[in-house]
Amino acid sequence: MPFRVLLADDLYFMRMVQKEVLEANGYQIVGEASTGIEAVAKYQELNPDIIVLDITMPEMNGLEAMRRILEIDSQAKIIICSAIGQQNLIVGAINAGIKDFIVKPFKPERLLSAIKKALAA
Amino acid sequence: MTFSGLDEQKLLRAFLEESEELLEKLNDNLLQLERDTSNPDSINEIFRLTHSLKSESALLGFVRLSGIAHRLEDVFDGIRSGTVSLSRPLMDAIFSASDLIHEIIARISIGKSDEEIDSQSVIRELKQLAGLAPEIGTEGYGAAAPDRSERADEGGLVLGDFEYSQIMEALERGEKIYELTVMVSEEVELKYPRAYLVFNNLEMIANVIQTVPNMTVPQEDQLYRQLVVLLSSELDEEEIYSKACSVDLIERLELEVWDKTSIQDAVSASRGEETARAVAAAQTPSASRIEGTSIRVGTNKLNEIWQLVGELTIFKAQLSQLHDNVARQKGNESIKGEVERASDHLERITTEMQQAIMGTRMVPIAVLFNKFPRLVRDLSRKLGKNVDLEIHGKETEIDRTIVEVLSDPLTHIIRNSLDHGLEGPEDRRAAEKEEVGHIMISAHQQGGQVVIEIADDGRGLDVDKIRQKAGIASEVSDEEVIQTIFSPGFSTKEDVTDLSGRGVGMDIVATRIREELKGEVEVRSEPGESTLIRILLPLTLTILHSLVISCAGYYYAIPVQDIDETVRVLEEEIFKNKGSEVYSYEGNEMPLLRLDSVLIGPSEDQQNRRREHNGVVVEQRRGRVCLLVDELVEEEDLVIKPISELLNHRRLFSGVSVLGDGKIIFILDTARIMEIIETGGFDAI
């Protein structure tokens, strides 16, 4: 059974890159979300093994989505996509319980190894 | 104040920087409290502020300062709990205490100590008015700040009593003591959050006794390349290791279990440095001081980055020229496309970077405006005038270097408004005006400029008096007459110092705004009703959107903000008028200047003159002038650098910049050119 991944990013391009690299490495993308609201809804619906969550998204940002997801599932495995300059947000997210974070721009391997480690823990 | 080992200067600087903000808040809250003496928010905030001031100054050994702050803290604690009532005299005493604090900090900032300051009378007054029990003993709080010695092992764990007892308790519970060393990959950006992730994971399964560097208060990111964590846990090595390992981008992980002897060694080694922990604590500001999402960065560092972005801008321009050249050549279509994309990309990044860095230079004008309520309050009391101050647009952002220069002129204008502009209560009643005078200060952004207005509903300027004193002919309009209060030397003229309205020093104010800030200032006035002073300032002094022109084989730049329009000028539209050339444009005449004759020298060969010219109509407060140039080249954002006096013959240029191809370009000072035209300075050419 491959690990089931949910991708949440408002940029289609970003999701495409992530999807490509993850699928090539045996992960299954069970869903994609382009807003925070959608991410929460899809998490609840699909119950993925891990979710990759962009911080900057319209309607509801990634941090708020993260909070809601952790309310639904306190064991949720969440990886946050952030940018330089968001250090304080990241620390807040770590305190809230994310498993790892990646800093944009990132190489595809980065995402892969962060997911691998987070799923192994 | 002596404690060896700590960077005293650094601490002091941090203290001064922070106290500035603190004093401002204190001031604001005091003013708010005066308006509404039962406002619990203000009371709590002042209590908090005085408390921080007390502790910080005590830490640095400023005994007098902390003494006053301590007393204020007591007073506000009393007010908070209802044991002290806030009377008018008490409020005044509080204000004088706050003034003394200002004064002491000003002394400290120029390197003096606070010891010569007499704080006793202020403290006595506060105590008396607040009905606090006289205190026995020293006035200073924490006067005997603990002596601190240098930390022995930089980067290593330092165990004090607290750590020791934690270790002992953990051992009694049957837990093991681990020392975990984590190396974060060198190339990782944001090392602190990454180290924090490890730390957080460990905290969930173990008891973290100590970390080096400290994790609760972020320090310089680079310090978190290595994180050492001392922890106790009942889990075995394997489990601790795997938890720490679940984080990506960790280069190396070492886990060591401490046995009895290593614990004893560590403890006794640390004991030798018993005070070391105190230092470690002192080096770490308390958590309450960390302000959300901001860090302090020295202005010089920002300036350095700014300069680099300037260089980058130049390089970007070079690249885009290269791209233009490549595009003109035949063949190599695929490379052309790539160069174009790369060039576009760089362009976008550079522009964004420029804006982002520009953002760091910008501060809300509130930093300046916030001091005015206090100024107006004090001055209006002194003058026995009743004044209501309104402030708008505090959030308007402006370059911090502009703020620094603007502070004095603006203060002067407001003082003038209070002093000379607004009438006293009796005069106002006699003039059938509301007894309370109004002053309004506002700021907003308009195009590439910041507009600041200072308005009052006072007596206005006495145009006739100005006209008479300055000896201005009657055909000149009132509007123009009142602008002469800004003319250099105006206020030094005899008898004009007491012009009803104002006038004192307004010429100096105007000079600073015009010359140092490249801004404009104008005044409007309704006699007997109001005065409005409007200041126009550039958003920043370092980047100038300019029109590049060529003239006699050289490039020059004219700031776009000075340009009214560009025109085609036919030779037959140019006339001679009293020896100077004028250009007849849409029925109006304006002075005309052949830029080449000014910059290079007169050209004798009339035959060579073209029949048609490119003209740039420049508008300044003094009026308009048409500059004839060879070519209009392009508009560009230029990074302005100061120009050496030696190169600046007749001060025709306001600065110098470098174009994409590395050519030096001079920026024309249109105000100066206008001035020379007016004084007939070019006629001899």
C-alpha cells in the first residue's frame, strides 16, 4: 500500500511539481487543494497519511488550516511549505505540532526526504 | 556600571534603542490617562512600562533612573489597586518624573552617567502626593546588581544549581541523562526553526534540562548550526535517537549517555563558574521583550544592502542591454529566448528586491507624529492657550533618513502655530471663535510623494505686514507674498520676527526641507481664520525616477517629478526678450535655456542650429522653464550617489548615477538652474 498524500498549494504549478516527484517515488496523491478551506475539507474526507500545506493560500491560510486539521486529528502528519522570512510562523507551527517544514524555493528531493522522515517517525 | 565579559556597549545600545520606544509609549499612555484618568488600559500599560524600565536600568546599574521608575511603578500599582487616587497635582508630578526619565536617558545616550541627576525631589513629591509610605533604605532598585563573571566555556553546557537539582531528581526517578548534539546542515536556510523542530520533538518525549544555544529566545540564525541538548528521559537511546532523527536536513546526530562521573565532572566544572549561569541568563533577554515578528537591524547594515541592490540594479540594466544587442543579431533563436527569459527573471527579482529593501527603509511617520501630542500639551499650557490637536495618517510610510531630518523643521512649524498662529482665549472670544484652538497634522501619500500638512485655525498671516516689511510691490498677489516667509534670510530681517502669524525661522525650515530633503514647502492663509503649511517630500532620497536625456554627446538625467511635459520646439517659436531667450508656448512665454550652451559653452555656429528641438518643460515652485536638449533617451530609476563638489561647477547637479553600460550620468538640479536663470546668471553666456 503506498502512502497517501494530500497536497495543498494555491499554485497549480507547485502542486504539479510535487505530484510528479512524489508519484515517481511510489507515493499516491489522493487529493489536491488550492485554499485552506479546501485543504481542511479534503483532509477530513480523504484522511491521508500526510499533508503538504503551503502557508500562503487564499481564503484560509496554511497556518489556520493546520490548526483546524490538528483539531480534527491531533496525530495528523503535516509538512509546512514556507518561505524565508517566515521564521516566526514556522516556530508557531512547530509548537502547534507540524512534523517538518520546507523552505521555498526547494528542490524536489527536499520534499521527498522530509516526507519520508516524517512518515517514518 | 561594570561587569566584565559582557559586551557593555552592545547592551547599552540595545537598552537605549529600546528605551526610546518605551518612552514614547509611556508618553502616549500618560497623555491618554490625562484625558481619561480611569482608563484601566493606560494604567496597566504604564505600570508595565515603568516596571520594564526599572528592571532594565537596574541591570545596567543606572541607579537614579531605576529609582524613579521604581517609584512610578509603585504609584501605578497603587492606582491600579485603588489605594492611590490620581489627582491633578499627582498627574503633574508623574509628568515631571517622566520628563526627568527623558533627561536621564538623553544623558546616558551621550555617554554620561545618571549619578549627577537629582532624583530625590521628584521621588519625594511622587511619594507625598500618592500618599505612599516613606521608604527606608536606598532609593535604587537592584542597586546591588549581582556581580557577574565571564562564562568559561562558550557554546558548552553550563550547569548551575537548578540544572543540578533537575539532574538529581531525574536520576532518582530512574531516568537517564542524555547529551544530544545535533548538527544542522550548513546549507540550510532558517537553522533556528530546524533546530527548534528537533528541540520540540524532544520536549514531547523527554525533559529538556538545558539547550545551547538557548531555544526560547531566537538568536542569530547561524548559531543554530549546532544544537546541544541536555535531557533526561526514561526512554532508551534508540527511541531518543529516532525521535530526533525524524527531522530532515540534520547532518549529524550524536547521543551520549551521561554516567555518574560525567555528571559529577560537569557539575563541579560548572560550579567553579558558579555565576556563569547568571551571565547566560543576562545575555538572554526576557521572553516578554521579543516583539512578535520583528528584529532590530542596524541602519548601516540596511544601507549596505541598499547599496548592493543599487549595484544589482546597474547590473540588471547591463544585462538587459546585452539582451537587446543579442536580440538584434541574426540566428541563435533558442539562445535569444533563454537570454530573454533570464533577463526578464532577473528584472522581476531585482524590482521586487528593490521594493522589499525599500520597505525596510520605510517607517510609519507615527514615529515622528507621536511626540507632538506631548509637545502641544506642554506648550499650550505654558502659553495659557486651549488647544485641541488632531493627527491623521500616522501610518503613512516614509524613508527613515527623511524622518530624521524632518523632525526639527516639523517641530518648529508646530511651535510656531501654537506660539504665533493660535490666539489666546480672549482674542479668540473677541474674534467670535471657539475658545479652543485647533491644530491638525496629517500625512498621506500622493504619487511618489508624501504630503504633510500642518493646519491651524488661528489668526493667519498678516499679508500687508509681510508685504511692507519685505518691500514687495502691490501688484504681487497675496498668495505669492506670503511665500516669502520661506525666502532665505527673511526672518533675519529687522522687525519681522514678530509678524503676526509666524515667520520666525520659517526660512530656515524651508531651506532644510528644500535642500536636505529635496522637498517643497508652501503656505496658504486666510487672514483671521487659518494657516496651512504643506510639505511635499519624496518617498525616498536614494532612488530617483528620471528622464535620461542627451546633450552635446553626454547623458544627463532630469528627475521626472520636476518635469511638466516634453515638447517639440521650433526655432521660430523662440524669441529674444531683454537679452534672454523665451519660448512662446500655447500663448504663454516661458524662459528657455539651451542646455548645451550652459553645460558645454555657447555654440557660435548659428547655421548649425537645428530648426526643431526636443524641449523638456521643467516646473518648480519658482515657475517653469523649457530646457532644450538633443535627445530624450529613456526613463529610468537611478540610484543616486552624492557628487563631489569639484565636479559640480556652479552646482548644476544634485547627484550622480551609473547607467547600465557603466556610463556616468549627472542629475540636473532643476531648482538650482531655475535660480540661476532668475538671477540672470546665464545671460552672460
